[in-house]
Amino acid sequence: MEARPFDTLNQAKGKGVIVELKSGKQFVGLLRSFDQHVNMVLDNCDEKVDNVVTRKLGTIFIRGDTIIFISTA
């Protein structure tokens, strides 16, 4: 059976994900929720720049139109 993008995101809920933005920043945290625009909420989130943790952010909201890719951590 072929997996659809939203199926994959639903399976990732509560698990670690890496989200890279158009700005080049990466956010690593637990995927709590997302909507049809791929806006998402991450918990226990760290911001990474050039693969180095620059800030610990806690819970954040990311706009879907800023995302380049999402990967399971």
C-alpha cells in the first residue's frame, strides 16, 4: 500500500522529527500536531544551525510555508 504524506506525518505524531526551513535553520523536537497547511507544533524543540544546537526552545509553532523538508529523527 502506498503511503501518503499525511499518513506519514500522522505516524510521526509523538515522535522525534527534524524540520528544515527555507532559512537553513533546523528544528528537532517531538511532533505534537499539524494541519492541512503543514503548520506544526513541536515540543522539546532545539534549534540547530550548521548541525549545532543554538537554542533550546521548548514548544514552538512552525508555519508550513517555511518548511523545506521533514524527517523522522
